[in-house]
Amino acid sequence: MENEKLINMLNRDLADEHAAIIRYLIHSYLEGEDSPLGAGLLSRAREEMWHMHWLGMIIGKMDGEPDLIPAPYPYDPTNRKTIFKSYVAYEKKLIPHYMKEADLIDDPHIKRVLQREAWESEMHAKKFQRTHDKLSPEQAQSLPGEENELPEIFVEKLQQVVAVKYTQMLQAIRDAWVFQGNGLSGWQIIDFSFTKMKQLAHMAEEVAENGLEPRLIKGNISTTTSIGVALKNSLESVQATHGLHADMKNDPEAQKHSGLMTNLDLTLKQEAYEAEEIEDRLK
Ligand SMILES: [Fe+2]
Ligand SMILES: [Fe+2]
């Protein structure tokens, strides 16, 4: 298969994995990540993150541009039973899809990745089926999510931070894939992306705890091929979110929630650390 065709094919798979991550994460946060249903969904979301990462690494190595627009994730939102049924169908469809793709590929690494995505999708289908079958009648007929208790203006503030941090995190993994040949810089960027995922999770959980879907909607992503430009952009971005978090810390509504304040303190320190690390690297 010629390179461009292969990159396009892998990018479509990347978009499918991305869609699954978002769906399972949002659902997990709405259930509560420490509830049995939420924990299972979070575990699936993490495995989808590996899948997305392997594909992104291959695309980056081939000098392709990763497509960070998630595909649609079709599901029937009527109740938990229909939702989990949709998840089973989604995962099942991917098994022959990935196997067919693997058959078209000669490169042993790419072939193995696609085959693994097939058998791990099969495992996901089985696990979702088991969850579906074990739902209590009450769970099966209802939906996750509590009543919103936060003022609308504060929720909007949280949602804005979620969307900006999500975009920043996606930019970091994109840069790590594209600049993987730059050795230490690539490693450092992927390391930063892990912290960003955690910071994102803190804010997204806060939104979901109030029964709302966290706004995992990406903004603009830079497709620069210069690592200097990428680092400069990421410094500006982390300084901007540091400002947003500092502003939130001063919000009287935020100060009513001690867990949120602790997470904000931690995030502010981490962002200052990251900014210093990038500044050093840019010297
Ligand atoms: Fe997957
Ligand atoms: Fe999956």
C-alpha cells in the first residue's frame, strides 16, 4: 500500500479510537469513576488511549499529520441498556474491520498493531456485553447523571477550562507523535501530555458530577513541523491555562469546594513547572 493511502487509512482508525475514548470517558465520569460501572468504562477508555497512541506513533513516524477530529460514535441514548448494547455493536464491528486492514499490510509492526486492535476490540465487546447483562432492572432503565447544583455561570467557566485543556492535551500528543524523532523532546512532550490528561480529568469530573457532559470539544491544533515553534506554542498555551486556573481559584464559587481547590493548587504548580521546563529547553 502506498504511504499516503496507508496514512489515510490509519487516520480513519485514529478517529474511531478517539471517538471511543471520548464516549467511554464521558460516560465514566457521569457514572462516577469510582462506581463499578464508571471504573469499567474508565478502564476501557484507557485501553482505547493505547490504541490511539499506537496509530498516532505510526502516522508520525511516516511523516503523516494525525487527524485529531474524532469520528462520530453512534449509540442509542435511551437508557443504560441501549447504551451498552450500542457499545457492544461498535466494538464488534471493529473486529473484522481491523482484521481486514491487517491483511492488507506487509509491515510486521503495523500488522501486529491492527491485529491487536482487533482482538482487544473483541475483548471490549465481551466486557460490555457482560456489563449489559448484569445491569439491575433499575440501572438498565435509567441514565447516569445527577441534578446540576452549580450556578450556570460557574459551570460555563469549568466547561471552558475543559475545552481548552483538552485541546492543549491533544496538541501535546500530536507534537509527541510528530516529533518522536527528536529524542528527548518527544519524550518530554508525551510526559507533559500525561499530566494534562489528569488535569483535564479533574475539571471534567467536576462538570460530570453535576450531571452535565464535559465539553470535550477541540479547538485549533497547530500542524507545525518545527519543534521550536511547537515548544513556543506549548509554552504560551500552558501560560494561558495557568491564568485560567488562577482566575478560577479566586472565584468564590470554587472556594466552596475544597476538593476542587486542592486540584487547582496542584494544577497551578504543575503548569508553572512545565513552563519552566519548556523555557529551559528553548534557551
Ligand atoms: Fe480500540
Ligand atoms: Fe474498544
